[in-house]
Amino acid sequence: MGTRGPRPQPGSSESIRGRNTLSRRPRPPAEALVVEPEHVAARALASVFWHDHAGALIASGRLRPELVESFAILCHLFADCRQLATQLAEEGWITATDKGQAASPVARLLRDARRDYLTYAKEFGMTAAADSRLPQDATDGKEETSREEALLARLKVRHA
């Protein structure tokens, strides 16, 4: 495959002009674009989960308008887990059958809902392991330098 011309220079007038035209377009804040769906708002537990976590996810860039429905599923899974756990606490883990005792069907539903919840939560970086894998904001290095300098200064004082 051939090339389409020379590589653009980051500081060239064309690049600067292109950046200026892009920056002139007013963009609404991300919070304005991410709206709680009606089906989440209609379910109290799902809505509570949305309001507890959506703001932080939007601020970190993990929740964007195209991901709203996926996050809505996560909200519903959270609500399912809470409701099934309550029902299981009332009914018990074991149920009587014609062949004896067996695990409650509610227990199986709760297990499946929790598994699905964790799967979706990982996608949004809401588990400890998933959060550690997500890229962090780049630092300017000044904080680490000052920490290193402070440590070196303490070591010099001890050895002197």
C-alpha cells in the first residue's frame, strides 16, 4: 500500500490551523451527554447504583454516551443481586423436593447474577484488579522527584 504524502509536522501551520478549527466547536460536557435511562430510573435499587457510581465513572472517562446501556445492565444486575439476596435470606438456602433436599433455585439465580455483575463491573474498572490494570493519568514527575529527594535527605541525615 502506498503513502498519501509526507508525514504531518506537529508544529506546522496546517496542524495548528486544524487544531484551532476543532477547538472552536463547542462541546457539551460529558455529564450532559450521559443520561440515566428511564428503565433504570424506574427501578429504585438500579437508580441508586447509577447515582452512586455514574459521576465517578464519567469523570474518569469510563462512562461515555455509547456505554450507557451497558452500564444500565450493570445497574439492573446490582438490583437483581440485592433482591435475590433478600429473598434468599427469607426463604433459606435449602429447599425440600420430592427427592429430598436441594439447593434453592434462588441461590442459583443469585450465583449467576453475581457472576454476571462481576463480569460487567470489570469492564468499567469497578473491581480492584480491573482498576489496577487501567492506565493512570500521566504525571509530570515532580511529585516523585520531591519524594525521592526527601527520602535521600532523610537517609543522609541518618548516616551523618
